[in-house]
Amino acid sequence: MSDAYLNFANSAFGARLAGMLGLPRPVPLERFEAGQPVVAGDVLVGAGGTPELLPALLAAFRAMRAATVAHRSVQGWTAMANQAGLMSGLWSTGEQPGGPLKAVVFDATGLATVAQAEALYQCFHDAVRSLQSCGRVLVLGRPPEACPVAEQATVQRALEGFVKSLAKEVKRGIAVQLVYVAPGAEAQLEGTLRFFLSPRSAYVSGQVVRLAPFEAPAPSDWVQPLAGKKILVTGAARGIGAAIAETLARDGAQVVCLDVPQAQDALQAVAERLQGRALALDIADPAAAGQIAQAALADGGWDGVVHNAGITRDKTIAKMPPHLWQTLVQVNLVAQQAINQALLERGALQPQARLVCVSSISGIAGNLGQTNYAFSKAGVIGLVHSQAPRLPRGMAINAVAPGFIETQMTAAIPLAIREAGRRMNSMGQGGQPVDVAETIAWLLSPASQGVNGQVVRVCGQSLLGA
Amino acid sequence: MSDAYLNFANSAFGARLAGMLGLPRPVPLERFEAGQPVVAGDVLVGAGGTPELLPALLAAFRAMRAATVAHRSVQGWTAMANQAGLMSGLWSTGEQPGGPLKAVVFDATGLATVAQAEALYQCFHDAVRSLQSCGRVLVLGRPPEACPVAEQATVQRALEGFVKSLAKEVKRGIAVQLVYVAPGAEAQLEGTLRFFLSPRSAYVSGQVVRLAPFEAPAPSDWVQPLAGKKILVTGAARGIGAAIAETLARDGAQVVCLDVPQAQDALQAVAERLQGRALALDIADPAAAGQIAQAALADGGWDGVVHNAGITRDKTIAKMPPHLWQTLVQVNLVAQQAINQALLERGALQPQARLVCVSSISGIAGNLGQTNYAFSKAGVIGLVHSQAPRLPRGMAINAVAPGFIETQMTAAIPLAIREAGRRMNSMGQGGQPVDVAETIAWLLSPASQGVNGQVVRVCGQSLLGA
């Protein structure tokens, strides 16, 4: 689906006109292409207090062949880096900023007092103007709930307000996140860095992610981290589901594409193109969960499930007939629950299986005319929270919550509401189905086992929220 | 401060013009006045599954002299109520709605399966049009994290999406909340019901509050629940702080009003009017915390502290000089932390003391040009979260997070931004300082001891969020 204004505002004539009229000029977002480096430019490293992630960062940057420069707030980075065979120098030696930056990574794990957080201010005060368009900012902290000292917990929690404000002011397609790295997970940062520093996270911003220690080995091949994995994608015949199937196949997965029998032709086409398999089933059918578990067992057990299938049936509650409540809740919530249960009970999942549920910002913030939809999508978050601690060790379940994504579904929204949805976020535009797909691919990767029970919004930092 | 559009749109001519032009017509919100009943009209009671709060609701409604009617979703309410000497009947016996309602209270604690939640839909489908303007909706559930069964946790969590959507579609000044009542806290609902059902909660909507069991006895006098309590209010010379001091005094408290020495005249006037005491101190001064603890000890220990004092120093981070970061963080975060610590260490708080910190939706959602402010206000949330489990048993600490509140501070915001802030919420208007004050008074009440470590937004369900 296309965003005519985005295209216009970035044409030669449109850009001039938008400039004259003071109209917003959303930046065309960079997206992943095969063969690209993870970060196409210099990464500035900053830190405060006594940072705890520098060795882990060094190892990860070396593995992903990223070029780093040091902010004055981080002591000894260049010496450490050069010793490890990674070229690195001081970004700026005086008042003048150094060269352009594609990313800033600030290690905030050492911030134990509010006063120490001034280093955070200094680093971004110095560097933010040097960030190139579609740049990336990552602040790495410690989970406040795991901090032994109250002031440390306070300052770590304060990072969230900083990150969300910075995400709103950087503009130019720059994405800003906060990753809380639990003690013990330091050496397992690479997969998360690769996602958040690369164009794969184009439409994810202002998010807070927690990384816990885990046991799975890193992928042997970062180009195809899902090689050999069998993964079910529901609602795969079109839109976001088709994009998910495609992205997972690109990353090496054998995709089982599921959709309703009425969509069989489109489903078959997607499955054939991806050398996957089609499964024509209506998940609203009470027999479906059993049939799906059967299919998984016949495959020798699946490595992942993406619960993407979902419907909307918008009406204000006073005007909503009962079947719109029932049908929607059945498809969006009961079916996900029943499929998980059948797969788990029958042992139809591999020991390190990953479940990803598609929620929605509507489930987080609520939406007029969507009591049924928001109930179901908040329920999906409930499902993730309640299942995460109950899953067999090694498995994980998470949700993605898309904001305004350009699809046939959103193309049908009346113009004024569509435009509001598109612009009311920090990217000034809607996301693409591939943005949701890339986020799901990251959650399915062996490198993401430490992400469990979480909700990651793919919404360009939509203004809409709790 | 006044909202000219609100007044205009509710004048005879303005209302006609607004109607013709399709402009929003925000409803003048009802606010608490002495002598009013808690709820000025009928309360509809609904329920699903096997509800667990009906006896507690019955006792609370009787105590607050509320008139109830039963929705068809709740079995046996009228019999129970009549037996207890509370007049109650079935609201509607057929297809036609019953009489007008001032509130709907839905006991969702019995919802153990997704299918059972259809009762929730039914109740609000039937009743929502009968809600009077400035009506109240309360959905009462069980904390998902305390549910022993996964599906129960899922459906309880799903309530949040429902409540937030309903809050967005009811309009007409109607406020909608979700209260999670922990097992054991059933009999302690009254204080929370009194707040959320009355006009005291005028500008609070779309909120989720958790109520844990506690030991404090209910107030002997609901008109002056703070009678005899000594409470410090910082930043009390004007604006929201003055309103807080005034509301606490109305509720019986002896207020210690603190502000900077430069505001001494205004401060003295507020303190005299409320028969309280003035304390002219700059909390940014490192000696202040000790002096405050000294004052508390001289008073024999305080029962509450309201950390309202705060400043803004807006600049995008690239343009922000270091002192704007330092000064703001000192006043908004370090001072709160230091005062709490001094009071606790020196034993200058009563055993059931209550601490209330003023955060901001900017600390939750982030805001352009406010990296310093949002850092400090997210830090306040961190302070509340980290202190709550560390406080001596019997004490509690919570935050309120105001949205757009009409003050001299907001009157200085440029018109277009001010109008956006005012209208981008479910009430279509800004809040008044008294709305923040009423919420703080509720948190300070002996009846709220079971509310601890929480953040309650006073924002009219502002669109801005995480």
C-alpha cells in the first residue's frame, strides 16, 4: 500500500512546497536489504558511572563488523577496542562535534545515582545533531526491578522518560530504544543489537525491552538465523501475514502458511513462492486446534508459531450485535489460546519453540468503536503474560503490537482518520507489513530466547497509549 | 484558569454554532461540593461468571446510601439487597432499557473464561446509552498476576482493553476505570468506590488501579477522612500545590505548606487561609531535607507528604545547556528522594504515613523538548516503584501523573499547542488543579492503604501514552 503524501513530500517539487508551507516531511525509512552491513556508518559509544557492558559490546561490535568511535563519557574504550583488533578513536576531542554517526549506543548500566545520569545528557547533547537520517539510538540499562539499591532502581527507571522524549525529538526516521539487560545476559546482547541497530527495526521506536539470561547458542549463521526451523504463520494469505511468512522464509525458515479455506488460492500462491506448505483451516472452528497440533506432530514438532490471524468488527458497544462480539473474540483470542494449549499438551513443539502473538496498540490504549477488538488484543497481552512463566524452560512467548501499518485493511479507512493514524507518530508515516515481520523474525531467532513475556510495539512511537 | 472554548461551546449561541459546524462540545464536568451524595442517581450493578464482590458491594453501597438497580447479568442482587434493607429492583425486564443511570458497576471477578466475558458486553451494550452525563463506570476484576489459572489471568487482563475503549466512546464527561481487587481486599472497597463513583474523580479516566488487602480501619468520618492528619505539601504557594493544600484542609488535614522563600507572601496567605503552617524553604538546597525532617519531628511526626514542587526547563537536548539538566533533576527528583530518606531515617513519619509524588504524563509518554523533565518524572515513577516494597509495613507511596491541567503554567503555552493538549483526551478539555488534588486526597485517605506503588493519571484519558 502506498503513502501518497510521503512520496509527494519527498519529490523535488513536493519537498519545496512542503518546506514553504511548513508541512511535515516524513523521511523514507531505510529497510533491510540482503548483503547490507548491520550498521552503515560509525557507532558512537557512550557510558556513565562504571559501565558493565563494555566487554560485551566490544565482542558484539567486532562480530558484526561495526566501526565504533568513543564519546568522552566512556573511559578506555579506544584502548580496549584497539587491543581487541577493532579500530576505534575518540569521536571528538574538543567543543566541535566529530564525524557523522549512524548510531549511538549508551551503556547506562553503571548509573547508580541520579547525579551520574548527567553523562547521559552530555553524550546526547553532544551527539544528537550528528546522527544521520534513519540512525539508531540504543540506551542499555539494568532492569529496575532487579536493582538491589533503591536509587539505582530509580535512575534506571528514569531512563524510560529520557528515551521516549529523545525518540520524539530526533525525527528524520531515527529510532530510539531502551534495552534492560539483566545480570547474566551481558554476553547475549548480539542478536538484540543486530535488530535494533539495523534497518530491520525501521518502524520500532520508543520501546523498552528486557533481556534475561538464556541458554540457547547464538545462531551459527546470522544471514539465515531461522535455517531449518519449522514455523506456523496464521492468516498468511495476504497483508501482514504474507509479509511475515516471506520474511521468515528469507531468514531460512520452512513456513507453514495457514489461512481460511476461502483464501485457499492466495494461500497456495504464498506457500509455493516460499517453498512452504499451505494449511487451509478456519481457526474459529473448534476442531481447528486439534487439526493444527496433528499437522505439527506430522512435521515432527514445530519451532515456532506466529498468531497473526485476526479480524476487526468495529461498532460502538451500544450498536454492536452479540455476534460481532462473539465472532471476534473467538478468532482473535480463544483460537490463539486453544492452539497453544493443543500444541503444548500434545508435545507438538520443539524444546526451544517460540510463540509470537499479534496484539495491537488498540489493545494497549483502547479505541473508540473497538471494545471487542481491544478486549481481545489486551487479552492477547494477558495470554503472553500468563503463559510466559508457565512455559517449559527454553520456550518463550511474546507479542508484537502493530500501530498504523499500510495494508488493504488500513487503505479502507476513511481519509481523515487514515491520515491522522499515519501522521500521529514519531516517524510521521505508517509502517509497512515487513516492519511487523522483521520484529517477529527477531523474536523467533535463537538469539532472542532471553526475551520472554514482553510486548513490543511496531508503531513508529505512535502517540496513542495508556 | 479558564477554557474559553468550553464556556463558549456551552453557551446558548455557542452550542448552536458548535452543533452546526460539527465542532466538539465538551461537557462541563461535575465536581465535588460539600453535602452532595456520593452518587447522584441510580447505580446499575452487573456481573459475570460467579462474582465474588457482591456482598462487599452491598455493604459499601449501603454505607454510602447509593440506590442500586440490577442488570439481568447479575443473579440474586435484588433479593440480597432487599434482605439487607437496601431498595433495589431489576433495571429492565425486557428489550427496553430501564431508567437513567448515574453509574454502572460491573463485578468481573467471576470471569474465569473468555466466553464468560460476554456478560460484560451484554451489560454495557444494554446500559451505556442510559448513562447520564458525568456518569461513572467501574469494572472490578482480579489482578491478573494473582490469578492461579492462565485463562483467568488472560480474561482479567483483557478487561483493560475493554475499559480503555469504552472510556473513549462514552463521551459526555463519563469516566471509566478498572479496579483490580486482590483476594482479601474485598471488604475494603468502600474508599475506592467513593472516589471513583463521585465527582471527585472528574478528570480521571481509563485508569487501572490495584487494591491490596490492608489493616488500617476505615475513616470514622467520610466527610473529613483526613481529620487530625499532619501533611506536608511542597510547592503550595500557587497552582496545583495550593489546590492540594486547600483540598486536604477541607478533608480535615493540618497542612504544612512549603514553597521557596521568594514565594513567601503567597505561601503565607495560603497557609493562613487554611489555618495551616508555612515553611519557606528551597528544596533544591542540600540542607533542605534535614530541615524538613526537623520540622516534622517538631510536629511529632507527619502523616503524609505530597511532593508537588516541580519545574520545567524545556529545550531540545542539542540546545540544552548543562545547568537546565542539573537544576531540573535536582528539584524534580533528587529533592523528593532526599526528603523521603531524611524523614524515614529520622523516624519523622507516623506509622501509617502516606507519600504521594507528582509525576507527569510526560514521564510516561515522553515529550519533545523535555528529555530532562521526562527523565525526572519517569524517575519519580521509579522512586515510587522502588520505595513501595521497601517502606515500613503500614506506609504507602504512590504517584499521580497529571495531563493537561489549567494553570498559569499551561496558560503560557502557545495557543495551538495548548488547544491540542486540551482537546486530545476523552473529556475534550483540560483538567482543573482540584482534580489532581482530589486524587491525592483519595491516596492520602486511611481507606487507601491498599493502594501502594501505583501511578494514577489525572489526564482525562489523554491520548498521549507509552
